[in-house]
Amino acid sequence: MSGIGDSIHENLVSKQLLAGAIAGGLADGMMYPMMTVKSRLQVQGGSRGATAELYMYRGPVQAIQSIVAKEGWRTFYKGYGTVAQVAPAQALYMATYQAIKRYLPGGHDDPLIQLGGGILASLLQSTVTVPVEVIRQRQMVQTVGAGSYKGSLHTAKTIFQHEGISAFYRGFLLNQMVWVPFNAVYLPLWETSKRMCSRLSGVDAVEKLDVQYELGSAFFCSAFAAALTNPMDVIKTRLQVQGKSNVHCSTEYSGGWDAAKTIYKQEGLAGLTRGMTTRMLWVAPSAMIMFTTYDQLMKWLVHYE
């Protein structure tokens, strides 16, 4: 009996990892251009001198228009190869969260269990995603033809040669201060929203919920969480893009607290809200695609086993 139970458990975990990788890779790949816009809006205003004149966008629409006109549409996909590294990280995230929900008492209905599951899943995921973020965001913020980075592999080699291995984990603790609160807000809200939609639509289980309710729940709950955590994301992004090998960044923050104080002193509260709308337009569709695709894939995989 134990062997049968172990086999069923391994089969379920395999499906969760597969569904998580596909869903995570799809969401990251589709919304990658918006992450580029978000990153540029968040770092502008931080540099002083010549680098401050690289770009100064008034908002996401003007940023998109300016990038297309001056640099071409390919600029939106700088560092796109890193999507391949994000997919397994998202698989780990989804499998961890679902395992905690499944095996801890009350996990499917208890917001505290869901909160804890999101925190642990985020911590495990960030061991992979933080270095990937550093590599991709360094490329995202540099302009065409004048950058020091020439692809993801070259970026990784340059950062390692000039700044050392620690540069890849710059902002790691701040990453937790962005995504741990995000998951603490989003996941319980998302689960509660789906249960409410189930009752309102007359179905007896969340698993039977129509896809439009899943899409709406993921979109609005994640947009709210993204807005709340934007200030920490601004600080994290500023720290991750600065470095000796980045010719486009002249900031020299000594850490998260110094970055927060400097941004507030030089740019006011507006500096900490930079890119908020764009972050919502990146995170909300990403969550909608990822979580809904995951749920639909799991239904299909379980049905056809």
C-alpha cells in the first residue's frame, strides 16, 4: 500500500511540476515586453548626469511608443532567453504551494496555510529567479547600440568578472520583501475569490468553476497586490541594475535602506510609485495566465491519466 501511495504522490508532483513549468513559461514569455517597460519606468530618475538623459517617459503608453520609435520592437525582448530559466522556477513555486495546501490540515480553506505556502514557495523560487532578474533587467534598461551587455550569456559573464558572484543575489532580501507580501496578499485573496465565485455561480467545488471566473479572480487580486508592493519593487530594481559593469546606471546605493532614503529625498513619494500602473499591467495578466493555465492543465492531466 505504501508503494502505491508513493507512486500516486510522485505522479501528482510530476503533473504539478509540468503544469507549473508550462504555465509559468507561457506567462513570463507573453508578458516579457511589459516587464521591460516596468523596469525602465522604475529606474528612470535615479541616475544623475549623462545617464539621466537616456530616457524619461511620462507613462507606459508613451514609453512603449518611444521605445518602438527610437530603438525598435526588439528592445522589448532583451534577455528573453532567460524565460527558459524562469519556467522551472515557476514549476517549483506551484508544486510547493500546492503540496502545502494538500498536505497541511485545512490547507484548501485556511488563509494562514495559504499565506505560509505562498511564503515558502516564494523563498524557494527566488533562489533561481533573483540571479535571472539581475541578468535580464541589466539588459532591459540599457538602450540600443550603447550598452555594455550583448546577450544574456555575455551579461552573466561580465557581471561575474567585474562584480563577482554576489552581484547575482543583489536585492535577494528585498526580493523577499516584494514577493512575500505579494503572495501573502494575493494567494489568500485569490483562493477566497474563487470560493465566492463558486457560490455565486452555483457550482459545488472550485475545481468546477468556469474559466472566466478564474481569469477575473487572478487578474484583480494580483493587480491589487502588485500595487501595494510596488515601492519595494522600485528599490529592488534600482539595486539590481546598478553595478560597475552597467554603464547606464550611476547610482551607488549601499543597500535597501539607503536606496529608500535617497529615492525619497531626491524624488519624493513619486519615486517609490514609479512604474506602478505598468507593474499592475505586467503582474495581473501574468498571474491570470499562469494560475488559470495551471488549473486548466491540472484538470486535463488528472482527467486523462
